Amino acid sequence: MTDSLRDQLLGLGFKPAPKPERKPEPKHGGAKHGGAKGRHSGRPPAKAGDDKPGQGARPHPQGRHDGRQRAAGKPARSREEIDLAKAYAIRAQKEKDERIEAERLKQEQARLRREARARLEELVKDKGLNDPEADIARHFPYGGKIKRIYVNADQLKALNAGELGVLQLNGRYVLVTAALLAEAEAVFAPAVALKVDPDAPAEDDPYADPKYQVPDDLVW
């Protein structure tokens, strides 16, 4: 296009075409991709050995555990302390079991005694030979003390010969035959208060002598 024609077009209102922009050249050489990446991120490239972006150094798990212990103010117990605590716990449980077993046996024995006394009472019912008119006191040791039962002359001879015996029943002393005494002993032996062995030496039972009297006011 000549200058005259260009001038004529400009005069008619046409504008000249805009000139294309020129991109500035990079100041430093290098791969275009690397440079673009550096401009896009706005951060210098990471060095070898640095942590990954967005991640900091992680604390060691053991360090966290120790930190919690220090924060709680309770030092870790030693193996010896743990074993000692277990030993105390085992001993305490054993003592508890022994107390429970001892109480169970005590209650069982009490139950057996009650049942035996009930059978003895039924066995001896209406079979006592006590004479309400008897006036001879026959003394005998029983339960660590000296006890007595009143008999007549014939009963005293039979008692010293082993033909009769004495039972303790409900706080009373009951005179019974030797055969009934043996049955009662099989049911509940502690109830036998006096069982005379006729073959035993006389000195073994000084209270067998009717002349031997113990004062009523004697305290044992």
C-alpha cells in the first residue's frame, strides 16, 4: 500500500492495525519449563534433604509417650513393684477365700449340731429315769466344771456299776440306761455327761464314793 493510499484511508477514519507485543526475554538462561514453574510457585526450588512441602518434622512416638508421663507426674513403675503388687493381690484374695471357707465350715458344723441335738431329744424323750424324790448328790466332772445329779440309793449303785449313765440335754442332766447312753453317744457324743467304766480303778472317779460330798457353796 502506498503512502498516499494509507493517508487517504486514515482520512476516511480507518485506524492502523495494532503492533504485536513482544515478550521479554528471561534474564537467566535455563529450561523454559523450569523457569515457568519457578514463576508460578513463587518459591525457590527445594533443596536436597529438605522436608516435603506442607509437612513438618514428626515427633517420635516414644517422645510423645514420655511427654505424657512427665505431664502426669507419675514415673513408670518398675517390674519389681508390679510383681510385688500382684503378690499382695494374690495373698489378699487367698486370705479372703480362707475366711469364707472357715465361715462356711462353722455354719455347717452349727447346723449339724442342731440336727444332732434334735435327734437326741427325740431319742431320749420320755425315757429319763430321774427320781423326783432322790436326795443323794452324785458329782461328776463335765465341761471343765463339777456337775451333779440327784439319785436314790439303788440308782447310785447302778450308776457306779456302769448300768446307768447321765446325758446333758437342754440344760438338764438326764439319768438313762447304759443301752440308751450308747445310742445317744452315737447320735451326739458331746451330750454324754457321765459314763462310768466299772473296771476302772476307784481313784479315777473319787465322786463314786457316796461318802464323798462336795459342798454346795464350793466355787470351782
